[in-house]
Amino acid sequence: MNPKSVLFFDTHSFEKPYYKNTPFPIQFFDFHLNPTTVAAAPPAMAIVCFVNDVLNDEVLEILFKKGVRIIALRCAGFNNVSIKRAQELGIKVVRVPEYSPHAVAEHAVGLMLNLARKIHKSYHRIHDFNFSLDGLVGFNIFQKQIGVIGTGRIGKVFCQILKGFGSHVSAYDISPDLAWAQSVGVHYTDLETIWKNSDIISLHCPLTPESRHLVDEKIFEQLKPSCILVNTSRGALINTQSLITALKHKKIAGAGLDVYEEEENFFFRDLSNEILDDDTLTRLISFPNVLVTSHQGFLTHEALQKIASTTINHLNDFFSERK
């Protein structure tokens, strides 16, 4: 085992060019790291994982026996890692806390605008030479009530963009930044007010045991029927079955989703020649007022550069410490 060899899991062609000039040897693997695949991982001291790799107790224990002493996450979230077990084993876990909040925030705005103006529907019509405007009436973002849940780096950028539209922005966060809110004209309020008053709600909070299924059947009962829900954070913030029920019964006007509860089995893969083995996702995609993208909010040149440079710096620091 080369002590400076680094294993990359769940890697994609769009990422590899950003790791051309690393000072250590890299092996790329396209499969997810999880309890089923971890046996195939060769011995190494350092591994680099992505958002849908599963690093639970079982996987961490096997990796430790294979010599792994650092796990570098090329993402901000770490809900897929058993941090407590990693600490017990002495495995260092690092991440990319900020790669490009603008990338994700702008993608959330893009989903919102597509749904508000039905651009996705008109795009498909034009390809059939259907230039009718019937059924394409949308609504302005100007002066609408926007609810933002989570005002970390991404949530703050999203709020600031929406203020540029002339929207009324209300936010909720367990640790509100009152000075920032006052400076940009954002009003902090409680969740109940956001659910009841918002024309658009955008989720920008991490997935924790407390936030899992934050939006469920009870919440959909409180939303305006004209409300659009946007999620670019983590799929499990929304109870997908409750969302489908709400859409069927016209409890909300639409949803823009860059994440999905069970996405690790589907997102980042080309399944165009296969039958999608997920009735829930198939049903979700079938709604004309739902726009799903495959976790591409981060996918900009600037963000990929930052992810690569931060990950490489983490690994360089680790190897330097062990000299």
C-alpha cells in the first residue's frame, strides 16, 4: 500500500479533470461506498467520498482495518457519516464546508423561476412546434412572500437574490443572524408563519434527526394552494409520499426538487435505457407541476474548482502531519 495513495469513490467524468495535478497518486472508483461494496475497496490511508456514499459504523470499521485514517468528503453535508464511530476509531473526517453557495442558491432560483413561469412546459412544447400560450400563465416574483428555512451560507445568498426581485423575504433558522437580516431587509419569523403565509418556500437547512421529514402531511395542510416548494438541500427534509398526496389533491401549486429521499440509487447515473425501479420517483416526475433535477445544484466550474482545491489541501495537511 502506497501510504499516500488516495481512493476516490462515486466519481464522475466531470470531476476528474479537477484532480489532474495532485501531489499524490489517485485511484478513481465509480461505485458508491456502502456496506455492500466496501469489501472491494483496496487498502489505503486516505479515501475521498461523495454525498451518497454510506459511511455507517460497519463501513467505517472495515475501512479502519484496511488502513484508512482520513475520510475527505467532497461535499458540505456529513449526515451520511457516523461521526461518533469515526472519532472512536481515530479516523479523521473533513469536508468542504463552503464551495459555492451562489451555485446552489442560483439553482434554487432557477427551479423557482421555471415553475413560476412554466418555462419547462413551454420548452417541451416548442420542440413539438406548439407555440400556443394556453396553460402557460405564470406569476410575478415581485412582491411575493418568500419563506426561507435555513440561513446558512446558501440560504443567505438565496435571500439576497430574492430581495433583488423585490420580494418580501421571511426566514427561519435555529440560530438567526439578526445583524445580517437587518442589513439586507430579511425578517426572521417562526415556522408556522412561513408555512401559512409564503407564496414560495425554499429549504436550505441540513438534514438532522430533528429536520427529517420537516415537511410532512401536517405541513402541507397549512400551505397556500398556490405555494411552490423548492428543495436543494437534502431529500429527506420532505416526506415524499406526503408531497405526492399534496400534489394529487392540489394542496400546493408545484415543487422544484434537486434532491430526493432515495436518490443514491438513481442520481448521477444514466438510466435512460432502463425501467426506473422506483414507483415513488416515477410518480413524482410524472406531475407537470414538478421539476426534478439530479442533485446538480453544486455543478458549476467555480464550485468544482473549490471542492477540488479544498479536498487536496485537506489531504496535503494530513500527509504533512504524518511525516
